[in-house]
Amino acid sequence: MLDERAKLLLKALVERYIADGQPVGSRTLSRASGLELSPATIRNVMSDLEELGLIASPHTSAGRIPTARGYRLFVDTMLTVQQASLVTPALAAEQPQKVIANAAQLLSNMSQFVGVVMAPRSSSVFKHLEFVKLSERRVLVIIVSPQGDVQNRVIFTDADFSSNQLLEASNFLNAHYAGLDIEQVRERIKQEVEQLRGEVAHLMQAAVNISAEAMSPGPQDQVIISGERNLLSVSDFSSDMGNLRRAFDLFEQKTQLLHLLDFSSKAEGVRIYIGGESQVVPFEELSVVSAPYEVDGQVVGTLGVIGPTRMPYDKMIQIVDITSKLVSNALSHHR
């Protein structure tokens, strides 16, 4: 473990590097740390920190910069977050899509990095389901959600069902399963399939499968991103087009982002993922500060800020924490 002196020097080095973006030399560190130490002593401690993989020496400079491991230790044990002094605009209680889009923009504007929000998981509960015969073996499934949203899907069936059979299947599903989650319906139909007339049971199975599909949006709909262009003005990226291209690829492949945010939603409070330390953050130069948000006390999604590992973590924690509370409040009051 690090002694107190090494911790203080690492803390000073990380804070100085976050502020300036320049490798930190022993003389700068001596002034920044406020410790009465000789340059030789500081060089020795820095050498120890480098051996531990907490700082590194870029080949172009005599100074040192923090590694992902160094940032992680700093964030976990040395970071002090002051009481919020941020001025944040309110988020109005509007349609969920509007709240989410506004939140992504708010995160981006306040952080000057990239704001990202996972849209609330939509309910897969149906209020009413209806089958309409279109032609031989083509059936229109109409699914109405408790909120009144209507989804239409066409399914192709193995058998040619009569209008009466379709009505019977609709009535059965509505009488026994309305108000249940589609996944629960799917399980129960599997168990009860023997008790139902064979062909109609298969129709119901197909309808339930298509309903589950209809109610689960793809990654494009689930992740809202704002402020990608902010990375163009971050020196850590603008000096290396390869890094920038990889960051933009990540935003294009929303599935990976969705995986990250889904992972974060299982955690409580603000979480910080520092590039390269795990499979969660795809590469070394990016960090993510995220927090889940709730509707009526239930976690329904996650939001966060994506930026360079050299970000002011204390400020980002405040921004993400406040925004998650604003979103929770706006969505809970939109009823």
C-alpha cells in the first residue's frame, strides 16, 4: 500500500494533470503538493509510483502522467466532491422522449463532453390484443399498451384460421392475460398449451412472440447521444485522429453503449468507469461517469457523461448525480 506521502504526491499529480493536460515534473509537483520535500525525494517517490503502474512517463517529456490505474486509485480513495455549486436548468415533466433528449443535451452542455441517456425500458404489458384476418395465413396483430400506444404487426401462420378462431384466441388472451408482462404470458402459454386447442395455441404462441418483438425497441431507439462534436475540442483526442475515430465508432455502434449503460443500471448511485480497466469501457482514452434514474422509485434507465480519462471527475459526478435526479423527477411527475 502507498504511504501518506506517496498518496499526497499522486493526488497532486493527478489534479495538476487534469487541470493542465501537461506531464507533471518533480519541481511542479513539489509546489503543487505543498510538501517540503527535496526534488530527489520526489523523484524517488515518482519512480515507485511508476513501478506500481500508477503513473507513466511519456517518451517526449521528463514529466509523468496518471495511468488508468492511477486515476482509479485517485477516484476511489482521494477524490473529494464539494457540495453542488452548479446552476442547472429544470427539466419539465413532458413526454418521456422529450425528457430524455433534453437530459442528454443538458449533460453535454454542462460537461462539455458527450451526454448519453438510455431511454426508459418500455413496459411490455398489453392492455388489449386483437387478431384480424388479412388473407390466407396472414394475420394482423393489434397490440394496445396500458398507455394507449398501438402497435400493428403482421404474422404468417402455419394454418389458415377462420375469423371465428381468431376472435376466440383474442378473447382468450384478453380475458386471461391482459395486464401481464409479455414474458410472463409467454411462459404461461408454454405451460398451458396442452389445455388449449392445438392450432389456436400455436397462433397465440406466435402472437406473443411477435408482441414481445414489437414492444422491444432496437439499440437506435434506446440510446440518445448528445455532444459528440465536443470531443473535437478535447486536446487528448484532437491530436490523435485514431482515438477520435474509435470514439465516434463507439457512438455509431450503440449496442456497445447500451451494454455499458445496462451494466451501470444495476449499480446504485454514481459509478465511474475508467478506460482500459475492464471490458465495460471499450478503450484506454475514454472514461464514463454514470448513474441510474428512476420512475416512481423503480430504476428504469441510466445516464452519463463520456469524455477523456483526463476529466474533472468531481464536477462530472455532480453533473451526473443532479441530472439523474432531475430526470427521475420529470418522469415521475409526467402522468
